[in-house]
Amino acid sequence: MSTQARPAPTQESSGGPALLEARGVTMRFGGLTAVSSVDLEVRQGEIVGLIGPNGAGKTTFFNCLTGMYQPTSGTVVYKGATLSSKPYLVTSAGIARTFQNIRLFPNMTALENVMVGRHSRTSVGILSAIGRGPKYRREERESDERGRELLAFVGMDGTADMLAKNLPYGDQRRLEIARALASDPGLLLLDEPTAGMNPQETREASVLVRKIRELGIAVVVIEHDMRFIFGLCDRVAVLVRGQKLVEGTPDVVQSDERVIAAYIGEPAAPDSPEETLS
Amino acid sequence: MSTATAPALGATSRSGVLDRVDARVQAAVPDRLARPVVAVAALATAASAFLAWAYSGSFPGNLTVYGYPGGAQVYVVVLAALTAVVAVVGPTPAGRRFLPAGTTGAVRVLSFGTVAIVLFTVAAIAVEGGGLVWVVWGGFLAVVLALLLLAAGRALRPDERRFRPGVHPAPVEFVVIGLVLGAALFAFVEALAIAEPPVFAAYAIAVATGVVAASRVGWGRVIGAMSGRHSGVTVTAAFLMAAAFPFTQGADNRWLNVAANIGIFATVAIGLNIVVGLAGLLDLGYIAFLGVGAYVGALLSGAAASTIGWHPPFLVIMLLGAASSALFGIIIGAPTLRLRGDYLAIVTLGFGEIFRITVNNLDGSSGPKITNGPNGIPGVPDLKMFGFDFGQPHTIFGVELGYFANYFFFELLLMVFVVIVFVRANASRIGRAWVAIREDETAAAAMGINTVRLKLLAFAGGATLAGMVGTVQAHVTSSVTPDQYQFINSAFLLAAVVLGGMGRVQGALLGSVLLLLLPEKFRFFADKQLLFFGLALVLMMRFRPEGLIPNARRAREFHEHDDEADALGAPPGAPVAHATKVDRL
């Protein structure tokens, strides 16, 4: 299990059994309902977009999926098993994520960052590490190789020994993805992967996401860049004020009046709701 | 006449005043004359040390004699002569080869050290005698000449030479490593041999100056690269040097006793370094774990005052001490490690005190009679292992060694063990997970790290090592009392780690040596120790927050704009890029 290879590419990108099934996920903070009864289904090898105005609860929903928040109600089932609300167990179950505001380990090298991502796929204990047993050496070698491989995969060869915080912004974003991929996930959650990127970098990011899908990894991506989302995703879900407004193919979502209204606002609405969640 | 900042000097944030001085001096002294002027000033300063400086012969080293430098004057002669040599040799082919990073920085450092010693000595003569009248004209002349030397040093053009340390044949590099370590041992033994505090102070300044100057000419990076290539050899050689130390002391127990205490302290500091330096858990009650081990060691030692009659072999005691301490660590850690940062510090501080107060009260009147309360357990007998009596002097290689040498050797073995644990844990997924937790706990959890469990592992692991060392400490100090495990000792341990450089073995070692040795050398320190200590820490945080021997990662963290930020190469006065990281500890 520790040497698990990349998941084999799937032949079909939709229509298969659900990889992730979120049912009625609700998250309340005191009197504030950040996410209200959201359902989401992700199939293997699918790219699902999650969009919505600022404060719609997208990141909160991600946090519910990854165990960082315990949802007030609702269940999240991954590969047929209900997910725990402990982030590290979610990661070992096969869901990896990146963060909206880059959260690398700034004073570790790029390679070390990726190797940390291997943590849930390695198992050597402290005693074996101190004794430098054969298992330790094997795992270390594999983590190292896999780390370099992933750095190359996201297009960061040659940066292995650089401190994460000294990397250019775009590389930091890519490093976060490499680190997340290191845990051999079946589902990758990307939280605004192109925030702050220029158009060129954004294009590269969408190529990268497609490459990830080719590995058979399903991707859920939060993004504000509509061109990025609609050009990339198989399905898009729109979250507004904690509720799922629409879900469907990019074409459907793009032409939905409610979505346009949610983004631009309805001209005649007497009390247009202000988005206050962060 | 450009006064462009010199990256190699780390002078990017130099004060404007100094820049103006440099500009003036460099305008006054033409480039080609600068080095000869420095050399002349240096030789003159050296010569002035041959004059009498004091009227009273009571000042250590007898500075009343003409033509024969004594005490601190010797160091003035040495430093000044070195300044002259470095200044002259610098531009020659040999200088370019052997002083690859340039010599201006070294000249300035050396002349600064010279001035410091001269001023300190003259001031000490005046204070000791009761006025400047006790200073002979030779002393004043030395001050003037040394200041001239300092000014002349500013006339040199800043270093610009960048270099890459070359690779030499392995035997050559081994010899260099050996020589450096041998020199360190020699300097250390020499330091111990100097009895008079003022002379020792001058010596300390001289050694520090020499070390900094050596790093400025590029030797720090050269040696750092060599020891990096042969880390195994370096570590082994360092321990051999440490093991050679008792042979320099022979049957004299005075410094062997101190060395035995340093050995304990340093080993515990390395253990604490796992908790603080790697996992980033600020543990202010670490000394309690040493205490648990020490009490286990004392209670089972067969001491008359012990309340437990059972006296197993020492190795068993050691394991029991480690196990009890680990248990204590888990009991404390399990509920508290959910806290972060400052809260954890406060809770560990509290638990450390709870340990001391509990031990104080297990005296038969406030609680069950186990620890004899404040009286502690005196008369812990000397260790006996496999028929080897640690309480007797032994003759090894024809040298009779005081009995503290036995403990010292044993501690070295223990230290090797702790260092191996530290280094190997650090280079594994466990170590990476610890550092990840230190860097960003939330992200670490999201990467599949069971943060509570790994923090507990670091905490309990550190406790285990401290408990193990504690059982030895009980025998070294021969009595165990609650007072030995006060909060202030935790602070001292932490200070040794921070002072030396967090997350690095050498740092904790150096910090321990300095913290335990200086009070021994300066007895007047004893009552003002904490004052100096606080001052030193504040200065450290301002000027070198990464510690004296930072690990490469932290050096880069604090001096990321500094090209020279390697282990020894970063100058002590280097600008601080991001001091804010410090408060996260």
C-alpha cells in the first residue's frame, strides 16, 4: 500500500459510480449558515467546478469535505465509506487539497514539501528511522523519487532544493498541487488554483489539471476565473449564499439567468442581499 | 571612491555614519597606500604592548614590565600582528589562494578585536587600581595606536571577491578537519587554564575575533564545505576530541566536574532541541523530565536516604528512568498538545512547577514519604557498572584521570546516542512531519499528518531522553533535590538551544558550553548571571536571531538577502531580514 502506483487512467470520465457523494452538507457557525444542505456528486476522473460569488461558502464546503470542519449535518461518502472529520484520515482515505491562500511549509525545500505529502503513504516508525532499517531506506528512496517525479510532473524540475518561500508565486501554487498529489489521491480539491496568476500561467494551470485528470484523479476546483472554469470542467456547480443554485454542464450554467443574477444582481430587487461571509 | 555596500561584509544595513567615516578615510588614504598604512599601524600597536601599561604589579599578567608583554598584552600582540600579516598578504597570490573571500573584512574584525582588548584592559587597570592614574603612558599609547589601526582598517576597499570552496583530496580535507577540531580543543583547554578573569576576558575576545576573522576570509565556508562532504568523519573526530579532553586535565577534577555537568546539560539540550527546534513545541517545563529521571535514579541507587530498597543494575535504572519520564510526558502531553503556541508554553510551564512542588511535598508530612521533600536524596553513591567503579580515578593510556572523567566518558556515549536519535529522526518522514507541524499545523494535518500523535511523539521522545540522562545526573551531582528542577533551569536549557541555534546539534552543544563555562570563569557573574544572560539573549535576538550556529535552513530564513549565510560565514552583525519569526519560536 505504501508503494501504491498512480491510479490507472479511467476510460470513461462520467457516468461511472460516484467517487464522492456529499449529501445535505450543512455548516452553521452560531446563527450563521455558511453552507446549507448542499449535495455534490463527483465521479471518477471528472473535473467539477465550484463557483459562486465571494462568501458563497465554497471554501467552507471544501473544509467540510476534508474534515477540517465537522459539518453540522449531512454526510460525505468517499468510495462508499463515510469520511471522518479528521483531516489526516481524509487525506489517507484519498482526498487531497490545496489552499486558497498558499499554505506551503515555507522553510522546507520544494522536495521536502512534496515528501511531507507522502506521509500518509509511508509508514516507517521512529524506531526504524533511528535504526535506519531496510524499510526506512526503501521508503525514503521511494519518497524521494516520487517527490522528484511529481515536481517534474507539475513542471518544476530543478527547483527541488529551493526553499518553498523563495519560489516564484506560480511555482508555489504548482508546488501545492504536487504536494497534494504526493498522497496518491483519488480526488483532488483545488481552492482557487489560478488566483493571482497571469493569463499564461492560468492556461498552464488548466493544462496541468487536465493532465491530473488523465491520471484518473477526479478534480473539484473552486475558481473565479470563468473562462478557466467553463473551458475546463465537465460539470459546474454554482453556490450562492451557502446553497447550491444550479448544477450542470458549463453551457447550461453559463446561460442560466439565476446565475447571472447572482453574479451581477437583479436590477429591480428591493433588498439585494449583500455577501458578508468571507 | 565608491562606498558601495559590500555584500560579503553583510554591510547592507550599515549605519550612515560608518559609511561617511569610510568615505572620509578612503578619500584621505589612496588605495595603494591603504594596506601599508594598516600594517604599520598594526605593528605599532603590537609594539605598544611591549611597553608597561600599569603601575601596579597586582594586575594579572604583570603589565609593569617594559619589553615583555604579559597577560592580555600577549593577545594584543597576536591580534595586531595577525592584522598586519593579513593586510599585507591579502593582495598577493598566496593571499588570494588561502584567503579567498578577501581580507578587508578580516582586517576590520581583527583591528576591532585589538581595540576591544586594549580598551578593556586599560579600563580594567583603571577600575582595579581606582583611577586612570594607575595606567602608564604605554597603556594610553596603546589605546591611541589601536584606534588608529581601527581607523586605518576603514581605508581598505570592501571585499568583492566571491568564491566557491574548492574540493581537495580526501586525506587533505581530513587533516584540515582534524586541525580545526584540534585547535578548538586547544583553545578550550587554554581557556580553562587561564585563572584570572580579566585575562580570560581578553582571551575570549581574542578567540572570538579570530573565529570571526577566519570566517570573513572564507575559511568558514571552506571548512563548512569540507565537513559537509565528510560529515561522518567530522562528527567522529569531534567526539574523539571531546574524549581527548579529560587527558588534558589528568587527575585534576576541577574542570572535569564542570565538563561532566556540561555533558549532562548539553545532552538534555539536544533532547529539548527535538521538541522545540524540530517540532516547534515551546516546552518551558522540560527540566521536570530530567527531574523524573534523576529521582528514579536516586531512589533506586541504593542511597541511604532513598525510600526504596530495591537496587537494580544501572542499565535497568536507566531504562526505568526513561520509561517513567516518557510516561510523565505522555500524561502531560496528551491533554495539552491540542493547544498551540503560547498556550502550550504556559501549560508546560505549569506542569514543570507542579512536578517540583509535588516532589517537595512527598516528604511524609504533606504527602507520602517518597522523596524526602526539600531535603531531597543526598548521598547517591557513585555508579558501578560491570565492576567498573565510577567513583575511582582510573589510569587510561598511562594517564591517571580524575573520577569525573568516568562520568564524562559515559555522558559522551549517551550524547552520541541522543545525537544519533536527533539526526536520524530529523532525516525521516517523522522529522519532516515535525518540521511541517512547526511550519503550518493546519496544512500539515491536511497532508495526512496526525498532528496530535506526532506532537505527542516529539514530546514523549524528548522526555524519554531527558529521563535517561536524569538517572546519570543523579550520580554526577550525588544528591537530588527539588531545587535543581526549578523553572529557571528550563529557561537555561531553552536559552542554550536558542543561543546556539535551533534545530541543530552543534548549536545546543555550543550554547551549553558557553552557558555553563562562563559563570565558572567569571565568579562575579554568579549573582548577576541572569542579568547578563537576559542581555545576551536580547542582543542575540536583535543581531543574530538564528543562533550562533544556525542550521542552513534557519540561516536562510533570517538572512535571505545575504549571499554569505552559511553556517560560519554569516557575520555576527549581519542585518536581520525577518526578526518577526523569532516570537513564534
